[in-house]
Amino acid sequence: MRDQYDVVVVGGGPAGTTASGLLSKWGRRVLLLEKEKFPRYHIGESLVPGVMPVIEDLGATQILEELGAIRKYGISLLWGDNPEPWTVRFDEVCPFPYTYEVKRAEFDNLLLAHTRRLGTTVIEEANVREALFEGDRCTGVRYSHSDDVIDVHAPFIIDASGQAKIMARRFDAVGWHSDLKNLAAWTYFQGGSRYDGQAAGNIVLENRPPGWLWLIPFSDRTCSVGFVAPSTEFTASGLKPADVLYQRLDEALEVKRLLAGAVEVSQVRTAKDWSYTCERMSGPGFIQAGDAAAFIDPLFSTGVMLAMRSASAAARAVNNILDEPDSEASIRQSYEDGYRAFLDVVISFVRFFYDPSKKVVEYFEKARELVDPMEQLKAREDFIILISGLVATHPIMDYVPKAPVTASSSS
């Protein structure tokens, strides 16, 4: 049946489940197509407070708490000209004093189950082959499931296909950030030591030029440990990525101290963390969210936050478009303008922060320049707001949850 759904969402990661969950909550008929069977492994386990208002808006806060994930109250860094680790706490300024360190397989599976409970029809192991167009308007998608090939149509399509980037690849619209062509190599350890008190859940970032190390602690006493550097660094070394990681861990200071006595419990994995921003993020009948629209270097653990905040904004945009079809072009443009402004702030700060020679206060002052030119907060507070993902650069990216009132949701 044509247009059995109001919206088809491609992808069941945090972006797809956020968009589908919110739209279902607002009374829309939503189909979500996910190519894999959950739970499935994914990197990106450290959340920032910018996800919390979206999780609240989804009604998933208690479920996340029941997951048993360790609370993350801040971050600790060995970075800049300070020879000792330094820490910032979210509760110094953020309205959300903590977030979580999560195993993504568990977290993503939780969100997928939650969007089902909100009313989304979810089909797993559904491989979207192509988007369907009538003229220049996207009207549906073609997907395979089991031995069947199925066409499904809807008034609007949300591309949350992650790095598959279905729409961006179709239009050759991926704009790579050539200075951030990095490679990540990571593994998992069990044991070692943690910081005391609430800092036990802090992510630890340590600069190891020309890259950096991360350590993410989990509630089961395991931790994720990885090294990110330009791809050329790995190639020039002549070593396997795993050996580069081990070499950097041996040279480390704070991360090495915390790993003393720990045992590696996983094989080393690698991924290309090549940053990009799509040159178009929407078109007639479709909109992109999450990694399908942009991916920014994971230095500040912004991946899930960008996915969920962009998906929340995309859901509001689509909801409004369904109510006011004649305003589609202006609504889509507002979404793109807002998301690009938000991304520009994040990537500008990542580039600045990659210089490890600066004084810590210079990082704070750069954050103020980007998000608080009127100096309404202390520079340190601006830094925390920025890395927390709570800065609002445009009304459509405002972090305060706004559930649109629609005819379908008020009836």
C-alpha cells in the first residue's frame, strides 16, 4: 500500500531511533529500516551531556539508568602546557551534571527497543538498496529483506544510514575535511585503576603528538583504550596499527599509569575517522541526520550527541513539514543552516585544540570566542558548555526539548 507510513527512517543507530521515536511519540506513522540485527558492536561509547535532553524528550532516562552504565561527571585531560592532568566537571555550569559511559551494543539496542515501544515499526536485516525518486522528489526506498525486494513509499524519508551516507553518495555531496583524515586503533582492557569518587567515570584524554589517546572506563571494570592520529602517522611508521597503539601506550603517562596491572581482553580494531560535512543535507522529500549528514573528529566524544541532536532537529523539521507542506523548502533550509552553524563551532574548536602547545587557559578563551562573545560566562564555563554539546547556535538546534503540537498528536 502506497504511503502506508508518514515517514520512513533509514538506519537504526542513535540518529535513526531518535528521529523515529520522537515522530512516533508525536503521533506519526513511522517505519525504521535497519540493515543489521541488534545488538551489534559499535565504537563511540562515551556520551556527553548534550544527549541528555534528547533522551529525556524520548522518555528513555530511566531505561538508561537501569542499564547500569557508569556515570560520567566530567573529563580528565593531559593536554596543553600543563604537565599534570587537569579535570573539568559538567556540574560547574551544565544543567545536566552527568551523562554515561556506555557499551554501544547495549545502548543502541536499548534505543531501538524504546522506539518500538513508542510505536515505530522496526524491520531489522533490511538492506536499503536505493532511494526512489519521482522527478527530483524522493518518494520512498527500495530494500531487501530475506529473499524479498520491497518498495516502500512515504511523504518523507529520513536518511540516518550512518557512514553509508545513502543520499550524500547518490548526489556525490560528501565534503571531506582533508586536515582531519585520521585513523583510530583501539582495544579493551580489564582491571587497572580508576580515579576516586565521582571522577571514576571520567573519560581520560592524553595528547601523544601527532595524535592522542583515550581511556573510557565501564562499570564492569573493563575500559576502552585507543589512539587517534593522522593516517599518514600509521603508514609512515611501517608498523601494524595494533603495534602503533601499543607503542603509544608504552610512551604514555596518565593512561599508562591507569592501565598498570590491566589485562587486554580484546583484539585491536581500527576505523578511519575521516571527518566530513555533506554539501547538502536535505532535498525535496528527504533530510539527513547523524553521520549521514556529517562526521566530526571524535576528540570530544561528540558522535552520539551530534547524531541525537541533529535527529531531534530533523524530526521537528519533518513534523512541521508534514503539517505545512508548502513550507518544506524554508523548513529544510532552516535545519541545514542550524546544523551547519553547530558543526562549524565543533570542528573549529577541534582544530584549535589539536595544537597541544597552548596554555590551558587559551583553550578556554577560544571556547569563549566561539560560543560566548558577550562574555556572559567565565571562559572555563564556556569550554565546558562547548565540549558538553549544549551550545545552541540556532533555534532549530536548541537543546531545550520542544515537542511540536500537531493535529495528529493532539487528536
